Amino acid sequence: MTAHAASARSTAATVGPVSRGPIGIVIEIAFGGALATIFAWGIGVMIAYGGMQTSWLWADKGIDHARGLVEENLRFIAEYPRSVLIQDTLAFEHKVIKAVSRPFIAMGALKYYEASLKPIPDSADSLGKTLALLKRELAKVFMVAMYIAMDTAMRLFVVLFALPSFLLACLLGIVDGLVRRDLRRWGGGRESSFVYHRAKKATAWSISGGFGIYLAWPFGGFNPAYMVLVFTVLVAASLSMYVSTFKKYL
């Protein structure tokens, strides 16, 4: 029994990790993107509702702050009406808004919110008033969740509109990094595993971290053009450093 266990361990050690194929990588990226979008939506709802309860943020605006994020993003998108992937970005985003709001409307979120705004009768007892106030706050959560879902979906498709720019930035970073790597190899330059691993982490963060920050940004005023510019530069720079510091000899 001991010999059999030792043989199994030896076999497992020699086999090594199983490499992922292209289909597995695509599935992993899609699954990770879906989770990041859902997480960003949840964080956005919590921040937006928390800001409604905080006097120094947007307590005086109520759900108008969340609605304002949607309207602001539509104004930003109207400045860039065409994309390589979509001919009419503004019309496309209006379709996205309708598709996202449809489940909330079907569940009666709008009617529930309108009903919660009715004045509380003076004749109601303390329990009735408390329940009415809870109903009103729950209706606000539903409305905030709907508007933040619209905003998150719009930003998600803005990222998809900008994919050609990110791909060009990746290509630029890889080419520049390969040239610098060849210059280092033929010039007798030293390798730096420290820089290599830091650049590897920076590349992953500039892609995934920037994506998550943009989706969950709750304060508005974030022009998508600036997002594309900043994160494409970060991706190109970090990827160039990552490729250029790859080991000298293959």
C-alpha cells in the first residue's frame, strides 16, 4: 500500500500541470468578465445607496444621483457616435438600457416605488409607519439597483467598443518589448527577475484592475475617452516592460 502511494505521488509529480487550450482560456476570460461585472454592479449599488444615506455625498439627490450617472454616460457616448465595432453607439446603448430595465419593470419595481411615495397616514400606528418607511427604503434600493445596472451595462459595452484600441496597445507593447529584449540580448544586458515579475503583475492589473475600476466608479465625471487613453497607455507600457525583461535565452 505504501509503495503504491509512493508510485502515485511520483507519477503525479512527473505529469505536471495540465496546460489550458484556447477554448478554456476564452471560457475563463468570459466567466471572469461576467463575475467582475456582477461584482462591480453590487459594489456600485452599495456605494450609491450608502451615499444617499450620507449627508456629505448625495443624500439630497436620492435616486436622482443614480439616474444622473446613466444620463451622463449617454452624453459622453453621444460625443463619440461611431465605433469600429458599432456604427451607432448611442442607439445601441439605448437598446442596452431598455433590455436591462425590462426585468426590473416586469418585477414591478417602478410601481412599487411609486406606491412607496404615497404619504403615510397620520392615523397609522408606529408599526405601520415603520413598515411604510422600510417599504420606501426597499423601493429606493430597487430603483438604485436598476439604474446602476443600466450604468454598468453601458460601461461594459463602452469597454467592448474600445477593444480595438486595447488590442493595438497590446500589439505596440509586445513589438516594443521584443525590440528592447533583442537589444538587451545582443548588448550583453543582464536579466532582472524582479522587474519581470513586477511588470507581469502590472500588466494583469492594468487590464483587469482598470476594467473593474471603470465599471464600479460611482461618482460620475469619468469620460470614457479618458478611460481608454489612460488604460491603453498603462497596458502598452507594462506589457512592453514585461516582454523586454523576459528571460534572455529561450
